[in-house]
Amino acid sequence: MIKILRSAMSILAESMTIPPAQVPRVPIPPNGVDYRGKIVLAPMVRSGELPSRLLALKYGADLVWGPETIDRSIIGATRRVNARNGTIEFTRMPSNGGRVDHASRESVIYRIDPVREKGKLVFQMGTACPDLAVQAAKTVAGDVWGIDVNSGCPKPFSTSGGMGAALLRTPDKLVSILEALVREVGEPYKIGISVKIRILETPELTEALVSRLVRTGITGLTVHCRTTPMRPRERAIRHQLRMVADVCHKAGVACVMNGDVTSRDHGLKLMEEFGVDGAMIAVAAEANSSCFRSEADGGLAPWRDVVYEYLKFCIESENRFGNTKYLLNMLIPGKKKEFGEAKQSKTYTDVCRRLKFDDLIPLALQADEILELTHRQELGEGQTSSKAIQHAKENNESARAAGGGSTRPPKSNLSAAHNVGPIRTSSFPQPAKADKPAFEQVTTVDPSIPAAEHAQQPSVAA
Ligand SMILES: Cc1cc2nc3c(=O)[nH]c(=O)nc-3n(C[C@H](O)[C@H](O)[C@H](O)COP(=O)(O)O)c2cc1C
């Protein structure tokens, strides 16, 4: 009798197990990304600006997350194409005592390379409100391939506003944000919506939360394997990972793991071990982005090679010099004499000379001119500038005036000056700009700090 019962139960169990081929999958929208099988660059405030993302892609990252950008700081930003390098810049004028005459003082909130980041860039936002989340997402939805909600940042500036890890304690709010994004941005723009969480104190709590999140229509979930109180230096804990992956998979959602993944090969091994779909790397990539290159393809590159490539991307992208120096400090090993030298540098030309990257100097000179690094030193604040700068600015002004008007996607080179519309137009329910609120509604942005830091000036490890 017992035997019969056992075999009946095992037949029943077998019939309830879904064969791998039939595991449900939330469909990946036509303009979205599939996170499965991917080793990706983590969102990192300061360290995740465009040049770092290009560096990660160069060394083999499959997808890149941009730094967390607070919803209010991108809402109402002006979208323009930088006529010199083809990048898309979301900018705004800071409040500067009513002076609006100084184009160079515009703050670039977010910068995208429409060619090299095509199909690979996920925009991450900090938000605590479905309406603001939707407005912010619509601002960039035509130019990115996914929108991610940061639900893991433990810093008080974030949690006190109900954002980041605070959302883990307010699942109703987090669910309503994700549902609004799926409905009002994901569906019309045909891109995926995802969320990045931390684990909670017990597997039961995490399971209850993840079970709700995967039913919102999201296509991916990243789990940072640390609890909110855990510091970045504490080792990631992975005992909840398989359970999170299982919950995701039952709902057809891809699960990306994060926490102490050190390289592509390591990530692939962990994916297999824990049954997750992808792996996300943060600090290892901050230290040397060639961690995305597998051993078979050469593995970690020497720091000088990485720094050279990084500087080239910074110069091409006209990256804010303060941000460039910040990451140079991460990329150059502290004991090297070049570390101190790079720290002393005040311009791109200076840093290229000190590091003996002579072939970059002509480009560095131009970047210094455009960013007014030399002129600020020579002329003092508020004064401009050579004919070259004026000319460059005029070019940009006319590109901006035409911004959004083109119906063509950019060509496959960096000279996208004439392709100034959103990257994708085919799936647009309406122009991305239509929903933008009046400029005055937006919080003021200090041009001296990068995008996401406007709301989070202390350094962040979400
Ligand atoms: C400098 C820095 C900035 C970070 N900024 C963000 C962020 O903007 N959004 C986010 O979700 N996580 C952020 N994080 C957390 C990372 O994305 C990642 O979850 C964490 O570092 C764990 O991964 P790791 O062990 O590979 O470093 C940041 C981490 C660092 C080191």
C-alpha cells in the first residue's frame, strides 16, 4: 500500500515539475535586453559614467548599468546630441543667480554613447514615487535598453527619502513603482523594467518580497547578496541565492547575482553553481575593467593599458575631469609613482604628459579647451575663451536646437552630429519630450557633481 502511494506521489510530483523547455519566460520586449548568460557592469555612482561603461564594454562586459540617477534630477533635463562626438547628453542649467548666458555651465546629468552602448545600456534610477519614476523613465526611454529601480542603496540620503533599501520595507510602494514603469514605459517603449534588491535577514522574508516583485511584469531582478546593514567589505552571503533564482524562474524572470563577483570566469562559475542567469560586477571592475575578459582571451590587462584606454574614452566623451581623476585613482595602483602624478594633474594634457601617453596629447589639448580646463586656470572663472571653444559651442547649440527632430537612428560611427533624434523612433507612442514638466519644477543641480550625486553627495555603495 505504501509502495503504491509512494509511486502515485512520485508520478504526481513529476507531472507537476515543469520541464526546462516549458519554464515560463516573461517575454523580452523588442527594444529590451535579455539578462540571461550575461556578465554585466554594476550601477556605480561616480564610477559608472560613460567612459567607465565604454571601458567595461571594450573588455567584454555584456551589458552596462549607468549610475543611479535620482528621478527628479533627470526629469525636465534637455536632451541634445553633442555634435563633436555624437554622444547624447541630458543637461540642465543650474540655478546661478538668474544668469542664463553661460552655455558651458550646463550640467550634464547623463551621457550616452548611442553607438557603442546600443542594445547594452540599462538606466538605473533612484525613486520613491511611481509618477516621478515614470516621468524620469520617459525622459530617457528612447535612448536606453532597460530601466532599473535601485532598491538596495543603504545610505541615509536615499533611505530617508523612501528610496533605495527603504523600498525593501515598503513592498507595496515598490510594487506600484514597478507596475507603473512596466505599464507606462516598458510596454509603450518596448523596453524591459528591472529591479535591484538586497537580500533580507531571512530567506522567508526575501522569498516573500521577491515573489511579489516577479509578478509586476519585470523582466529581470538583480540580487545583491548582502543585507542592508552589511558594509561593502563584508563578504557576500550566497545561501539565499538559489531560492531567489527559483522564485524568479517560476515567474519567468531572469535573475542576476551580485556581490563579490571578481571576473567573467568567476561569474560564469557562480552562475552555474547557484542556477542564476547572470552575474554583475562592481568593485572588481572599478579596480580593473579588464576583469570582464576571460582568461582564455587574455584575462586581466596591465593597469597601464587599462588606464590608457580609459583616458582615451574620457577625452573622447569630454568627461568631467574631476570624475576622470576619481576613477584614475582607482585604476592606478596606489604604490605606483604615477598614482601621485595623476593626482597632481589639473588638465587632460597634464595627465597624459605625466603618464607618458604622448599620442593622446593632441586630443587632450582639444578636450581641455572644450572643457575650459586650461582657460579656467589661465583666465580665471567666468571668462571665456578661444575661437575653437566658441565654434564648438555653436556647433552644439545648433545640434541642440534640432534635437529630437530626426527620425533616423544614428549611423555606426561616432560622428552622429546629424542624427539628433532619439535612438529608437519606431516604437514611440509619443515623443519622449512630450511629458516633460516645466523646468521650474525640477530640483537645482550643482554642475560640479555628477548626475546621481546631486541627491547623494556622500560616496555611495548601494
Ligand atoms: C562606487 C560605488 C557606487 C555604487 N553606486 C551604486 C548605484 O548607483 N546603484 C546601485 O544599485 N548600487 C551601487 N553600488 C553597489 C554596487 O552596484 C554593487 O551592488 C555592490 O558594490 C556589490 O557588488 P561587488 O561586490 O561586486 O562590489 C555602488 C558601489 C560602489 C562601489
